[in-house]
Amino acid sequence: MPKFAEQQSRKTPSAIALTDPDKSLTWEQVDEILNRAANLLLDIDLGPKRRVAVFAENASETALAHLGALFGGCSSVPVNFHLTAEEATYILKDSESQILFVDNITADRGILAAREAGVKLVIGWNCEDYKQITNWSEWLESGSPETSPDKVTPLPNLLYTSGTTGLPKGTELPPTMFAGGSTMTEHIVGLSQSGFANFGTHLVVGPMYHTGPLSGMRLLTLGIPSVILGRFDAESTLAAIEKHKTESAVMVPTHFVRMLALPDETKKKYDVSSMKFAAHTGAKCPVDVMRLMIDWWGPIFRDAYGASEVGTVCAITSEEWLDHPGSVGKAIPPFKAFTLDDELNELPANSEGRLFFRDSTGRGIIYPNDAEKTASANPEPGLFTLGEIGYIDEDGYVFITDRFSDMVVSGGVNLYPAEAEQILIDHPSIADVGCIGVPHEDLGEELKALITINTPSSPPDLEEIANWLRNKLSHYKCPRSYEIVSTLNRNTMGKINKRKLRDSYLNGDLM
């Protein structure tokens, strides 16, 4: 297959299928690339898991590497392009990836990671100066352009999410996000049930190592053209909407905040009336921000609350949201929402408690390589939480009020303080450390490091500490700010209650 591209190329061979900031590809070109990539991958022994990793910034090649893997019977592993070589090595080893795709930005780190993980084939674009990397175009040229076979079982992506231990955990894209099927034909039929399938050109805004943009990219298989942005820029996004007449996108609250922050005269320059459907995900959107977006773009938004591990568990349209402002929606099948107390007893409507969800299929949260973490994520089979506190009103609408997990959502990105804490504690000036989420106008939350020091009479340079950590951990995982405090209020068991720590800090009680 891919028959979708073959069919589109026969009907309109010169029509544009895929656009990024540097190039545009026709349906005929996409058809040929995917056939060559799929046929090459089908001929390679990639082990029983058939995993290939994609470690690259947003570009047409990044999308085609993922799609080529899909049609080649592989499970592609998106690797965050901000990761250090050491962090990428862990993912390559844990996923048992046999091939690594890179670009010129990730090439150096990719070579190091592949060498340490024992990955023998590294394929890259814009990497002509690297002898260790097989050129993407030359690799494709060696493959057959003949239509690849349909009878290939589509395999879900393996995504890595950080955790409380500091080490990322791989989770397969769940059935609610991955169409499945026993053949590619069945897979595409499943994809056609997506809410995005009813609209025209799709705009890929966020990085394709995130679930939403990754899923949006697969709309290409339905014959829906895609426009891929590089790193997000508010005005460039508006310009792309107007230029390409895009109709759908997946965005996070920070995208909205930054577009709304543009001067009025800038916003008025661009016609965004082509947009008909925008899924909002990643974090709860502030009420005032969502109202302003609805006023500007119209009631085209669908709030999708969930996680990579399970997909969307709650959803709400703009029309519903206007009647229930601040809600993340009602639970959608196969999920049912509950608020539970600490003993897992269900609470009545409008009572604040821990938000839990029951998966009627019994699947819940699964980490393929970590049975212990899988068990801890599901107190009962199919019963799980995403770490939030909230309430459910009498109509079944879910409202999030706080978080009981340590996780911090900054700009739609999930950050786990343990990753930074476990490294910071080794700094010679630091006696103890706790990282918390504090309000941030643009990002919603920012990660802040609260530290106690070994020598109060001679406080360390906080910028030096920040630079020290950035040399050991991906920048996006590092705290945006640091502050010396007198205590972290550990309890008698030596543990930090992050909610209490955050409240104490915001109230000025730690100085």
C-alpha cells in the first residue's frame, strides 16, 4: 500500500500533500517515498518488536519516517529532540529500537546514543557531513517504488513519558488513539472515524513527539493534506492558517496565550476563518483564555483531557463549555469518571476529591516494560488516575481544581520534578531540594527549584547551579527559576508533601 497516496496521486498527481517551512511534496512524491520506505523496512529483520526511533525536529521527513514505519510494519518511537545523548540512549535501549532516524540538529547526539545503544543503522536528512549516517534520500533510492503490501499489521507507537522515579516509561499508543486493525486497509478505515477526518488541510503545530501532533500527522493517510510547522511561533501560525487555508489543528493553552498576546493590529492582519475544528489538549485552559479564543475563532474548539497512556478520557465542545465554563467535559467511552476519597470510596456530585477513571475494557494504563509501574498505576483492574483533584457536577461534567501528583504541566508539557531533583541533590552546595509548579502567565505553570544549602553564610550562585544542571539534563526538564529557602518541611518519614510545599511557598512561609 499506501493506496491513499497512490489514489490521490492518480487523481491529482501535482496537488500538494505535505508542506513544511522548507518544501512542499505532491501526492505522487509522498506515494513514492512511502512505498520505498515501507518496502525497505519490510525487508529488514528488526526483531520481534520491530521498533524504529525518530529523533528529529518537525519536518516532512519526520512525518514520512513515522508513516513509512507504519506501512512497513514497524512500531515507531518518537524521541523528544531536546533530549541529551544519554537520555536518548536510555530510550533506544529500553525500546529495543533497531534503526534511528535523525536530522542535522540531532545528528551528533543521535550518533552517540546509537553507538551506546547498539543501534547499527542511523538514517538522516540534511546530514551530508556525517559518515556514520546513511543519507535519507540515498536510502530511499535503494528501495522499491512498487506499491507496498496491504497485509501488514499496523503497530502502535511507543511513547516515553517521564515518571516519579526520574526514568521515562514507554507506553504504547492506546486503542483510543491508535486505530489498530489487522491490515493497513482496516487501519485506515479506523482512522476515518476520527473527528478530524471530516475537515480539510490539517495544521501540525506542536512537536511530533507529542501524542496530538503525532496523531494529526497520520491524517495524511486519509488523503488529507498536512502543513507542518517547525518550532512554534504565534504569528507564523496565523500566517500558515491564512496561506494554506487550514481547517483543523491540535493545540495547547500556551499556543492560545501567545497568539492572543500578539498586538491587535497583527492579529487582524490574518484571516483565520478557514479553521473549522481545533482540539485543545495538554493542560486545562484558563477560562479567560478559552473565552477569548472562542470570541476570535468561533466555537470550533474541542477540549480533550487525557494522557498518552490512555488517550482522551473527557471531552467538551465549545458550545458545552460556554454552558459549563472551566469544565474539561464529560467522560467518553470506554471511560467513566469518579471522584474518590483516600480510601477509594466514591464521593457525591460536586464533592472535591481525587479524580479517577474506569476503563470498561479493563485495559487502564499499561507500561509494556514495567509490570510494577503498570500495577501501581491501576489500583484495581482498569481503574486509574491522572493525578488530578476535582469534582463532577450533577450533569456529569468534570472540573479540575488541583493536582495531587508531583507532575507539573508547563506549556502543555508534562514535567516530573524527580528528574531534576535526583541530579540537583548531587550539587556540592545543595543540602536538600524540592521542585514545584508555580503559576506562570505564559506557560500556565513553571518548574521552580526550592533549595536548602550547606553553607548559609556563603550562598551559592544560583545561575551556576542552573548551568550545572543544564549540562546534565534536557533544558526543558530543568527548573526555570531557583530559590534558597530555610526548610522544605519534610515530614517525620522524610517525605515532602508537594501540595503543602507549594502552598507554603506561595504564602511566603518558607523564608
